[in-house]
Amino acid sequence: MKTKTIYMNRWTEANGRKKQRPTDTWYLDFCNRLLPLMEQSSLFAGDSATQAAMALTLYLHDAVAQSGGWKTFAELYR
């Protein structure tokens, strides 16, 4: 079974935006790496694995942004 790919337009729509931000690429890559793990789980059927991967990544995005952690994370990541 081929893993689906989540594209940038779906990510920005989920964030309620039309334009891409510099950090979106990292989060979308994370989401697409998470997706195959979700698809392997018996908990998810059909598109629910995609929705779960998006929801978890959006949660991570919000958690990092709320605590001001993106700046710290970006400095460590670079």
C-alpha cells in the first residue's frame, strides 16, 4: 500500500491561512513522516490516518507556538 502525501495547500488550509510561512515546510515534513506510522495502525481506516497525522502535527505546532518554543527549537535545529 502506497503512503499518501499531504501537500502544502492542505496544511495551510488546516491552519486557516492562504499563504505559506517559513516554518510550514518543517511541520509538513514532520506530518508526512508521521503519516506512514498512522497508516500502519489498526486504529485508523480510510482517511482517518491522514486526519490524525494532521491533528497531531497541528497540536505540536500550537504547543510550540504558544510557549514561544519555536525560536528555541529553530536555534537548536539549525
